[in-house]
Amino acid sequence: MADKVLPMREALRNALREEMIRDERVYVMGQEVGAWDGTHKVTRGFLEEFGARRVRDTPISEMVIAGAAVGSAMAGLRPVAEIMTINFAFVGMDAIINHMAKVRYMFNGQFKVPMVLRCATGWGNQATATHSHTPEPIFAHFPGLYVGMPSNARDAKGMLKAAIRDDNPVLFSEVIALYPKPGPVPEDPDFVLPIGKGDIKRPGKDVTIVSFGRGVEWSLDAAAALEKEGVDCEVVDVRWLRPLDTALIFESFKKTNRCVVVEESLPYYSFGSEIAAQIQEHMFDYMDAPVKRVSAMDVPLPYARDIELMALPNVQKVIAAVKEVI
Amino acid sequence: MNATPALDTPSQLLSPEALKEMYWLMLLARRTDERAWVLHRQGKIAFHISGMGHEAVQVGAACAIHRGVDYVHPYYRDLALVLALGVTPRDFMFSLFGKRGELSSGARQMPSHWSARKYNLVSSSSVVATQVPQAAGLAFAIKYKRDHGLIQADDFSQPRCAITCLGEGSTSQGEWHEGMNWAGVHDLPLICIVQNNNYAISVPFEKQMNIRSVADRANAYGVHGITVNGSDVLAMYDAMKAAVHRAYRGEGATLIEAKCHRLTPHSSDDDDRTYRSREELEEAKRFDPIMSFAQVLLGRGVMSTAEQQEFEAKAMEIVNTAHREAESAPYPDEHTIYDHIYAPINHESGR
């Protein structure tokens, strides 16, 4: 089957719809997923197609959205629960961290929790401090959870389908700014991208740029600009913060001996910290420069447009970081 | 602000000036709110969340407390409430545009997330219901200070109750239950105003809870609960006055469910035509609290048509000036971005 150019939002919709058709146990719930077609319109038309039994509007109650998903997954369903924005996941943190992640382990494997918690994520658009988090590294901290964040429409479809079919609990983050971005998407209903496999988004030989989610776009734009200056960057999209494809990162690093990490999240105890640690632990003999990190600034995100933009990562910051390691 | 004798309808004691001030505050909030929608649709501001239809709840509540002294922990629809406390349309316009010198946060917070220490107005989160345990904590501090002789019960310069507001949608959050329960356990001087507009964004009341009234939940926490017509500013004032007296006298917390109508979408980010019929909205507009209060005041001869027109002209002038000043003001200085993440270095603690 051929590819079709779709915005990431529609790629996700197709993935979810195909999996609901494929497996009667898959159902969706969350705030606004039904009558309002989903806050980000991923579940548009689902209420009509699948009915209120499988498309459940919930109260504003993240503890119930996440907690009841855990319970129903333990009882044999395969919930795809939606948290409107990942900021609100903090309200349901006990269900996510203490239960979704740990039930299997705490029951010595007697119960599984095959659920997906879809969260819209990302900074920007003046949504400010309590509304603008990209906190996926926090969730990736906890063993038991898988954490994925696609950078384009094709990956979004293949990764979400893998997440729904997997028996492990998956926190699946979707960058709001990427929802409208179009890209070629396979129409094959069995197109699945395996969990934990990263992807080389651009081959190169001089510097490895490791990123995920929206950072991939900044990295590719930076690489295009740097190519004109004779710098050949390889862009590694890890796709999954957990399980992390360290093999792919190391393979690239052995070739380039230099690394820049790009993320939308905050700098302390971050994705960048983890990649830098992994490289110095395992790749020390290959290092020609310190690992450089590009992230948001270490502040709660402010509202005023000028200082908000200043606090965020961008292409120029990636270019500057690459120039520091070559 | 001494405790007045028990009276079912203390609003009968309101002077013509006080009644006209209530009307003025509601009108000023509405015109300011309407301008925010225009600015959003013109692409000049990033976001607006509206209080249109809720003005009577908020002004009725504000006028029943010791304004600027009693703690207020508002939510994002409380424009009329904060205008009654002293926040100005200019302050609000500065927050919409995110400009230098903005009152609440130096333009760090989203608009409609008000705070001002000088009015004992406490900043809130975009995550709903988080204000309820915090407001219970404010009320706890009042009781603690009184019980330990740190303030006197008749010291009217100190806050004597804490007010918090939220929508009925937010009462599905655990934090609401936990905060209310604690207020009940300790008989705290807390007044929780649930502005029930029947929608949690798009999800209607009957999909949020299987009871007819949010106030039914008061019994579960051992607090006093009542339901009031939130489109009637005087009914709201009366209900609130009774709650304030209970709080001031140390008789515990009150849950007020104020039933009202949201005359707009949830925020500038949604289109309510997808989940609410136009007929339903037209019906709601019949209960517009400002129009109905104007009829009351005109009917009683408290306000003349000429005065009503003067209020309109004055509100437009204030909003126009505020809009102009905010739009032309500079953005915050970039060097301030790290200010106030932490307290300054304290040499005694070695930090």
C-alpha cells in the first residue's frame, strides 16, 4: 500500500482508529474525547463511529482518567486514555508513577497493564509556567513505563500502533506544535514501528545531534544551515526516551566523535544529562569534545512573548552548540 | 465591616450608591471582557478566558467581604471579582498583552491568573482546583493566628476569611474534595464558591456528576452548603453575606453553588458550537445578569437611564485608554527572566 500525505493529527487518528477496529478491547477515554472530537481533534468522528461505550468523555479528573485506565487494563481491556495536556498529568501522578508503572512488578508479573496514556505536550504559544511543560524525562525516570514522543506524522502512526499493541504501559507524548505538520504516512494497517528503536533522520559524519519530538525539526534545520558551512551533521531521533536506543547513538558517535543533545525540556537532570552520561561512560575513548546540551532555559516559562521566546530552544541555539564542539 | 444583625436579605440595606457600584463593576467587567475577545480575534493577544455571564456571582461575592483584606484565591473567570477588589482594566490589558510592569506577575503568568499582595489576592494555577487546598490553608492560617492570640478576632485590619472560586467542572478533581474535607474537619473560615455554568469545557453537568446540585456535597464534608441563583447579584450578595458571618464568627466553612450561564466558549481556544446548541445559548442570554440588574435598578428608580448611559460611556473610555496604553507599552526587560525563581542569597543560612 502507498503512502499518503497527512498531518500528524490525522496519522494518529488513523492509528487509533485502525487499532480500535482491530481489537474490541481498545477504547478511548478522557476530557473532551467524544462530543468535542478531542481537544486536539485526534478523536474526531470517533463518538459517531464507535459509540459512547468505547469513546468516553470523562469529568475533569486526571486521577480517574489515569487510575481507571490502570484498573481496566488490569481487568483485560486495552485503554487509550487521553490527558488533555501533559501539565495535567501531574494531578494524576500517583496513578501514573506508583501504579501504571509498577503494577506488573509489584504483583510479580501476575497482572499486566496494557494501556497507553496519550498526552499533548510542548512549550510555546504563551501558555506559561503551569501550562507549558515538556516533562517527559520525569516519566522516563521510572522503570516500568515506556515513554515515546514522535517527531513526524509517519513515526506517530507507527509508534502509537506499537504502543497500543504492546502489553506494557506507555506514556505517549504528542507535541502540540507538530499536530498540523504534514508528512507521508503508510496506509498499511499493519505498519508498526517497534518500541525502543530510534532512527537516523539525516546521515552525516562530523557531529551527532541526538534529539526527539520537536527538537528533531530544529536539529534538521540546523543541519541544513550548517551544511552550507561545510559541517556534516548526523541527526539521531531516539523516538523513545524509554527504552532508549543507546546502540544507535553509540554507533553514530563512533563515527563523529562529537555530540550535541537537543531537547525542549529543562536542563537539570534531563535527557541531555542522560545522553551525556551514557556517552562518557561507554564512549570515552571516542570522545573528541565535551557533549553539548541545548534545552529550554532553567526558568518557569514566562508569558510575555519576548522573554518566552528567549527561554526556548531554537535553530540558532543548535547551530551555536554544534559550532562549539567542532 | 462589622457583623450586622442576622437578616435573610441584607441586600435590602444596601445604599443606592452601593447598588450602583455593583452595577458599575459588572458593566466594567463585561466591557473589558468583550474587548479581550476582540483583541484575540484580531490576533493581538494569545489567549482569553472569559467571565461573561458570571459577573453577578463575582460582584455579589466581592461586595459581601472586607474587600482587599479578606483573602481571595480566584480562578480564571473572576475578572469582575478582581475588578471589585481594586484590579483595573489597565492592569488586565497589560496582562493580556504581556507588557512590562504587569500587576500580577511582571507578565510571567497567563492573563486571568491574577495576584496582588496589596489586595490579598492569591495567584492561581492553570491546573484547575489546585486553589482549594491552598485556600483552606489560608483559612487555616487565619484560625491558627486567632487561636494563638497572634491576631485578635475583632482586628478588622486582618483577613478574617478566605474565599476561593472554581467552576463545577473542577469539583471532579481530587483536590477539591481534599480541600473541602479539611476545611470541614477544622471548621475553617473558608468560603468556596462553585460557579456552576453547567459545562466542564464541553462536558455537560450530567456527565460530570450524578447529583442535581454541587451543594449536595457539603454534607459529606460537614460544611454548610447552599445553592443560589448566580444570575441575581443581590441573591448572591445575601448568600455570601450569611457565609461571611459564619466565617467571621468561627462557625466554619460554607460551600456556595452559584448557578449561572457561560455566555462564551470555554476559552478563545474552543468553538462551543460543536457541543452546545445555539438555542440553548440564546435561552441563557435571557438571564444575562447585567441586563436583569439594570432592569431592577431602573425599576426601583435607583438608577436613571441617563446614569446608565454615563456608565456605558465611562466604561468604554476606561477600556479604550487601557487598551491603548497596554498595546504601546514595552515588553519586559529580558534581563529579568531569572528574577524571583529563588529568594535572594541569605548570608545567615550561607546560601
